[in-house]
Amino acid sequence: MDDLSNLTITEARAALRKGEVTSVELTKACLAAIDTAGALGAFVHTTPGTALDRAAAADARLAAGDAPDMCGIPVGLKDLFCTKGVPSQAGSGILAGFKPEYESTVSAQLRDAGAVMLGKLNMDEFAMGSSTETSTYGPAVNPWRANNSDAALTPGGSSGGSASAVAAHLCLAATGTDTGGSIRQPAAFTGIVGLKPTYGRCSRWGIVAFASSLDQAGPMTKTVRDAAIMGRAMMGHDPKDSTSADLPVPDFEAMLTGDIKGKVIGIPREYRMDGMPGEIEVLWTRGREMLASAGADIRDITLPHTKYALPAYYVLAPAEASSNLARYDGVRFGYRARQSPGDGITEMYQKTRAEGFGAEVKRRVMIGTYVLSAGFYDAYYNRARKVRALIKKDFEDAFVQGIDAILTPATPSAAFELGQAHTDPVDMYLNDVFTVTVNLAGLPGIVVPAGLDTRGLPLGLQLIGRPWEEGALLNIACALERAAGFVAQPARWW
């Protein structure tokens, strides 16, 4: 069987069970693909020894006939997931040399399900970014190139390494995290599927925190069915995470009938923004038509507080980040700056944080500290919390009126070139304009590749679902995926 790393989870699972391929063979194929893809900057730490050991164990489990769906499947883990004995830096210099003595709940669940960890994937520092350019490892690169251009493109962020690795077939799937769109935006930029579950579906324990009330892990895969398979393995109640929901996780794959007759899909008028590229508008209209042709009832809806989402997010997320990142002080773990004679503890803190954190992280920590300060707490932080409540109510009102899912664009553009000068950081923050509302409301969202722009770059559509109804959302996404028929692949240049 040729090009084993090109298989989907679904295809690999079938081949493994039929004995047409072994997990060791799959794993070796992926490791070989990684070895020749250094130009993508997707993997930042590989674990070939561990991978082959786990693959051999998976083969034994498969032979015994007691194997979960993910058994033997080679995957990559975003560098935000702590993995025992393996560098886990969150893309930051301040965690240089940090090897946890524990395993994140999500990576442990995948391990216990028989998945094979190939290594750790590149990301924006502490998940703060939309292009993977804030990483201490250097940027990840999108395997896609625009027509007649050799310019390096971003794979998006913060889960850019995960997106690049899946799109380039370096692994069969990868984990990502999504605080304001960090699974869904990179998925759209690289032509893959990205699922952000309901807040509380996946445990946050052992995942390096950015903004604790917004962060959520999820799968990044080649198909919707793969997202259903891997997502189920990642989800579940965890007593170590106080925000983890004690709810059963259904068999999402069994719910993928593709039948959406009678389902009501909302089209929010507020997402039709001034200056939206014509290609995005056309794709959104096509998505609406595809779902209608599949039997869905399409309705225009209003989410009136959408315009306040981005500013509210960029108050709340930095506020939580400034609190979470206070633990990185050079005392207990990670990087410590060189001291000068006479330096005290305060100077050590200052030098360590100044040298260890990148510019974007420092910017957000300062913003967060400012909005939490005594004189501005009510003016900024509390006001943003009230806006968040209004945004959540907008969605609740839509769902009460019978809306089953909401269709929106995924991103305001296709992938852009790496190295573009952004004199105003807000230019980069605008990449999250269609995705942050989902995090603020704690809802599940999924991005499905749906077409190419005039430069031959992938574009995605986003579906937003009811809380805790990932199965129904995945089924609607399955119907959209079927109708879109997206099969394009990046031409290999790396």
C-alpha cells in the first residue's frame, strides 16, 4: 500500500483491521514524511522511539481483537499539551527545557485509546497569534502555495503546526486548541476539518493555559468522519478539571447519516461585514445553497451583539492570560535569565520575563494587567463580561427559535503571506472576527473546506451548533462536506 501517510483515520482503521497494513508501517511512513518536511516547520519535537513502541503495542492490541477506533493511528500533538518526559514549551522561550513529569488528560486518553504520538507540533507562543509567527521555533509554513507563486504562506494560528502537518500528510490527524479560533482558522487556511467542541467537553488539565474560560481542545483531521472518531476519543469528564462536563460522550460517528432534511440552518446578517471579499461572500452563498439542496430549511437570523465580540474578546483573553502567565518567573521551571551581581528576586523576575516572553505575549500580558487594574476593572473587564453574556444570549435566543446550526464564513480571507508587516496588531486580530463569538458563548463550532479562491487557495465554511450537540453538528458538517466535494490537495514543493 503506497503513501500510507495520506490515509484518513477511517481508511487506516479499516486497513489495520483487515491486516492490510500494520501500525508500525503506518508510523514509519509518517516519520519518513516528517523527515523530508523540515521546510514546513510543522513538527518541533519528534518522538520516533516512543512512536514505534506504541505502534508495536497497538499492533498487538489489534491482533487480540480488542482495539478502539484510534488504535494504531499516528497523530501529532500541539506543543501546548504536556507530555511526560517530552519537551512541552507552548512555543515559548520561557519554557525552554521543560519536560513535564505528567501527561495531559487529552493526550493520555489518546494514548490509552492506542493512538501513536509522533511528536509535538509548532504553534504561536502560548497560543497567542493567528499565523504561527510568534513561535520561539520560528514560523510553521502552509503546504499550499498560491498559483504561480513561491511565496511562503501562513498555515494560520495558533494551531498552525497541526494544520500544516495534517494538510501535508505528515500525520493522519492532530490535536489543536481553540481560544478564539485557533483550530478553525488554520483548518480553513489549509483545507482540512477543525472541530472546536463545547466548552467543557475536553479536559483542560495538563494543557498550558492561555485564557481558562475560553480554551478548548479539539481534533484537526482530513475529514468530518475522522473528526467524529478522534473527537470522541479526546472528550469525556475529568475530575481534575473543575470545568469538565460530567456528561456522556455519544458515538458521533454513528450519527453521521448525512440526512439533514428539516434541519433549520440560520444565516446571521451581522456576519455580512463591510469590506468582505467577494470570494468569501460567494462561498457563503454556495454553502447556503448546498445545505438547502440537502433538505435543510435556511432562515435569516440576527445576532445583534456580534460587532462587540472582537473587542470584548481582546479584553477578556489578555486579562486571563496575564493571570495565567504570572507563574512563569524563572524560579520553579523553564528559562531563567542570567543574573548580575547585586540582582535580587525582583530583577530576576523582570529579566526572565523580558527575555523569555515574545513581543505578542508581552503585549497581551500588559493589556490584561491594565484592564484588571483597580482603576479600570469596571470600565473594561466587567463591561466585557457583560458583553459576553449578551453574545451568549443572542445564540440562546436563536436556538430557542428552532435553529439547529448556524452557517458563517470561517475567515475573512484565504491564507496570507508570512512576514507581512503589521504595524497595527489589530490587523492580525481581525482574523478572528468570525470565530471568537463561538468561544465567548462556549459553543461547538466546526470548519469544513468548501472551495478554492482565484489563487487556488482553500477556503472554509463554519457551522456553529447547539451546546453539547457535537453529534448533530458533525452530521450537518458531513452533509456540507459531501455537497462541497472538496478534494484538492497542495502540490508538493517541500
